[in-house]
Amino acid sequence: MVTVKICGIRTVEGAVAATEAGADIIGMIFAPSPRLIDVSLAQEIAQAVYTASSVPTVNSNDVASLAHPSIAAESAAPEYFNAWSQHLSDIQKRLGRPLLAGVFQNQPLEHILEVARQVPLDMVQLHGNEAVEMAQLIPVPVIKVFHVGDTFELDDESDLLKTFNHSVILLDTKVAGTSQQGGKGVSFDWTIARKLSDTGVPFLMAGGLTPDNVSEAVEVGRPWGVDVSSGTETNKVKDPSKILAFVRGAKDFRG
């Protein structure tokens, strides 16, 4: 079943709607963005997720014990990333709630670590041009974005398949003319994602996804999971009906 990440959550109501709809990962933005939130609000959102999931406040020791799967040092990219995708699914099921991811973009490591500790976060997403090796310094699983533009070629993206750095690959649209990437509602060519899928490597796919096109996107791109922000909003506010339709559209796909 396709993993679903609802990103750009900035209200308790949006978090509850995503949780009740069956989202697997909830993303909160800590980078410059119209969806930027502070730690205090993120803590409220986290508590709302725990309550909506009928689970107690997060046990950091429980999360830490699940943070890294056993992967042989010589593992190739398909084996490595498949181990991580299965492991994260297992974490989510064991905790009985969506995983909480914090999104950062070209920000100091110390800031990322402090926010992750204070919320606390289950995952960190690096959404800028950070070195993939930065993930080694972050104690929770890391989603690393790779922006897909007109000249994107998998063969040229040597960092994308580097093992023992990031835990999850995210393909998102490269938007020209702005330093703030993500959440723009712009799609890329999903056949590029399919090329990665055909190598046996799981990944998240974002960029212009909506309840109306997510089934087609999954059919063409064959990702492990899909990531949406603006596609589940009405007038820039998370819309519970769109969240539910998106989750159903992704998870009902049978390929």
C-alpha cells in the first residue's frame, strides 16, 4: 500500500484531519515558507496527533530503538532503501500514529537538531541543497529531496543513491525563479520517477499532486509514497475533505 505524507500542516485541525484520514507521515515546515510554524505550535500539533491516534505522548526511547534497521555495509541502493522503507512502515505501525517529520531548507545543523529534540520529531526532511552526508549527523531518519527540473537525469544524480546517508529519497519539482522550493503545486514528468522505480529503489514523490491526479501519478511513477501540501488545501488552508480524498486515492491504487 502506498505511503502518504501530508505536508505543510500548521493547525491542530489539519493534523487531526490527516491523522483520521490515515496519513502515514505528517510534515511540518520549519524553513522560510508561508507554512512556517514555530516549535510551540509544532508541539501542539504533535500532541493532537497523539490524542487523535489514541496513543500516549511519544516515548523517545521507543523511537530511538527503531531508528536504524540492520543493513549490511556492502548493501546496494535497492537493498538499502527498501530496508529503510519497510523499517519506517514498521515504526509507524508500532507507534500507532503518523510519523512526525520536520522540513528544513539549508539551515544550520544545530537548529535542526534542537527543533527535532524539542518537538520531538520522528524524521527530518532536508529540502534544500544540503550535502547528503549531513544526514549522518542527524539522529532520526532523514528524507532528502532531489529537485527534478528540465535537465534532470538519474545518471547525473550520484548523491541520490548514496547509501548510509539519507533514509528516504524525495523527488520534487524544481521551480525556477525562487529559492523556496516545495509546496508550489507544480508537477514534473512522472516517467522520470518511473525510471527510478524500475531500478528497484523506493522513494517519495511530490510536486503538483492532488486528489484528482494522485492515482494516475502512482500508476505512472510507481513510488513507495506520495507527498502533498497545496493539493490538499482550499484557500491556502488544509481541507479535511481533500485530505481524505487524497489518502484514499493513493491507498486505493492497486497496480
